[in-house]
Amino acid sequence: MIRVTAGDALHLYGNVGRGSYSVRLCIRMDENIDGKLLANALKNTEKRYPYLCVRLMKNDTEYYYEENDNPVCLFNTSEQITLNAAETNYHVWAVCYKNDYIYLDFFHGICDGTGMYYVLSTLLYYYLSERYGHISHEGIRTLDDPIEEGEYLDPVDTLPEVDLSQMPQSLNRFNPAFSIVKDGKMTIIDKPVVRDVIIPEKELLKFTSANDASPGTFIAVLVARAIDKLNPEREKDIIGSYIVNGRPMLGKSCTHHNCVNTTILKYSDKLKKMPLDRQCTAYRGMTFLQSDAENVQKIMTFSSSRSKMIMKMPDLKGKREAFSQMIDGGRLFFTYMVSYVGQWKYVDIAAHIREFWTHVPVANGFLTEIAAVNGNIFLSIHQNFGEDIYYKSLLKELEDNGIPYTERAVIINDIAGFAEP
């Protein structure tokens, strides 16, 4: 039995059985995929990550993992699959391919984006090195490297348990934020939509450098402006959630587990009156201050203690209900979300990547995932409502600031299903 960790508990217990909770990394390569070479690459990749070759199980008291000796599955399809099910040998991840695309489908309850990037880099390294010859593996985990303990241990587990009643009230964050669906009166749809948009990195960086912003905080500012222009008179604040990797602040860079923190970006009336460059500076400052190691450690210690407290409940049902309430309650505090894992670091691999899309569960009504590779920025804009006015408002922000873009696709969210054990 492999127990669920404190860093993963909220993601797993709060989402399993309540819809798909997986991520699809969609990588468009420079040539059609050779299925035999990809199958060989997958075999090497699963050997390198034995701690991720597991099946999710449950009993009356908890979810847990068991080692899974069956091969991780490879499918020649772009269609949705179901993880933790017979079709995927009950694994929590799988690989698909179609034409020139490789898709890595991964259960978000065991890995965050950084953890998935580790696996993806290994897969692409083995595939490309067999197809084209020498590919640098600097920084990439291969079978030649020992498996370090820090890869599979969860640093959130080691944070001290504190008395939650003594934690400062400031950790309870803000009042409910403006809701695009509820307050903006949008129409909820059964099947969330993803719109993929390409921005030339050179053009975006030219603008972000001039406006004291990173790609992530810049997009966060533009989303806030787009929402505000459709709702200039509001009783609630527009509050963004910008996802930050917590590994550096905990001094644990290797773990695959969910290790993220949320930066709160409030689009206040004072901020609204500022020019765009000042807004960018303010958002970057908010991100910098909230990403301070001491602050992140404090927030994550609180979250860890809360998860550990819930995990002590005697039955599975109680744990699920408690974590689900936390997930649902958390959604009230944010109007939109932006997530950016960061620039793809592996140059030899990047040279063969034409597009890189990140499709995720719609944890919030309006969510933008950002990827950057081979000279382009890739925005995957998710929404769970039917109207496209917020998407168009965001595109207008790009246009008004002279930033070129290409609308690549509009699809029903294609993330894998996840079968409850």
C-alpha cells in the first residue's frame, strides 16, 4: 500500500469521482510520429519512473496506490481515453499519438505540471534520440541516472503540523470574488471548451520587457482588464489566481508531487486607474512578495496541517466531503486563473516541437494555461460557459497592445477521464 501524501490529498480526494481530473500535454512535432519508436521510448520512460507506475485503489477508510506491473499504454488516437481503467491497464498515465502529435495524459492527483514535465522530457528524449541521433539529456532524467529519494518523497509531508486555531486569520484570504458565471450571468455548459492561441514569443517578450512583466503576470493583467471592461460596475473584486511552483521555496526541486502555491492578484479600483505598465509592475510585485520563501512556507504549512487533520478522519466518505468542500469553497475566491510552468528548458528537444498545448480540468470558470517553447507562447484558454465574449475581450487586449496572435483551435476539452476505483 502506497499512501496518498499531504501535498496530493486535496487534489485527489477533492476531485476523484467528480469529473475528469487529468492533464493532457499536447505536443505537435515537426514530423509525423513513428509509433514503434514512441513505443520504445515509452518502455524506457516507465522504467525510469517506477514510482509513477501505480493504480489508485480504495477501501472504507482511504484512497491509496498499489504498484502496477502492467505496461503503460500507448494509443494511436487523439480521442479521449480513461485512466485508472481496464483500457489503460489501470495506470494513472498513458501516451497517445496521432499524425504529428504526441499526447501525455496524466492524473493531476499524483503530479503537478512540473512533475509531468519531468516525465515528458524523458519520453521526448528517448523518442528523438532514437529517431535523430544525439539529443542532449542534460537536466533530463534517464535510465543512466540513479533515482533520487527526493523525486518520490513529498516535501509537504515533512512540513510541521501546527495548531490551526492559532494560525492568523489573514490565511483565510479574501471575501468572495466576482464570478464570471454567477455575477456575469454566463451559461454553464456540460462540456467545457478550450481555445488554443499562439503568440510569437519575440513579440510578447518585447512588450513584457518594456512593461516590467513576465509572460505569466502579463497575461494575468490582460485577463483582469478583459473581464473588467465587460463588467465595469461591480460589487465584487476581480481576483486572479496565479499558480506558483512551491519547490524552490521549500528547497525541494525534484519532487513529482503537487507542490504549488497560489498568488492572489487583486484588480483593485486603484490598480484599474493605472496605465498598463504600472499594472504589470504591480502584478509582478504582488507575485514577488507572495512568492517569498517564508510566506510560501507559512501558507503551505497551513495547507499541509489542514490536509493531515482531514486525513485523520476515520472514513473515506468524510475525507471526500471535507476536501470537496474545500475545493468548492476555494473557487469562490477567484475570478480567473493563470498557470505557467515556465519556458521549456531542453533546447535540442525544443527544436523539434512546433506546438505545445496544456489542457487541464476547468478548476475555475475562466482559466489560461501558458506554455513556451521554440520561439512561441501557447495559450490554452479554458471555460465552462457557452458565451465567447470574455475570450474575445482578451483577444482585444492583445490587439489593442499590438501583440499578434493566431487562433489555432477551438475544441471540447479532451483531457482523459479517470475511473474511480
